Amino acid sequence: MTGGDDHELKPGLERVTRAAERHAENAGLALHHDPALRRHALVGLARNVVKYGIPYCPCREVTGDQERDRANICPCRTHREEIRRFGECECGLYTAKQTEDRSNQEERENGIHD
């Protein structure tokens, strides 16, 4: 985000972050362990909230077709299948809980965490 975007995106960013955290907890998922990837996805969601008033998934095109676009409201309809198959959703916001746990363990073993 650039300085000019900060003020405009801040309320949307806070809203989508809380929603993503709630969804991850309720669904038994995790948010991506990489802070830069996680923030990138959340900023994309926040931009869509500002632009469209709806948290469309940042990795999917907003077409203007309400039926088609409805499937891409985060968490999108395909995120569970993507997580099951690949360990994370396409935009990388949500990951399988065990993927997150394994990443944290690898970081501890490599001395990244205290």
C-alpha cells in the first residue's frame, strides 16, 4: 500500500482481517504463515471492499455478472477444495491447519522463531 491508499483502505483492511480470522478459526483452517503473502491477499480483499462494497476474492476477476461474481466472495466457493488439494486456497490467504502447523515447526527448527 502506498501512503495515499492507507487511509482509504484501513477500515476495509481491518474488516476483512477480522472476517478472515473468524472464518479460519470457525472452519478449522489457518491464515497463511507468511505475513507478506497474507497481507497481500488481505489488501486485495480490502481494495475490493472499497471498490465494490463486497470482499471479492482478490485472485479472481470481478465480471459484473452478479451470479458469477457471487461465487467469488471470500471465502470463495472453491477454497475448501483448493485447500484439500493444494494445502492452500488460490490467493494463499487460507491454508490447511496442518500445513500452518508444519510451517511453524519448520521455522522453529530452522531458528526463525525464538
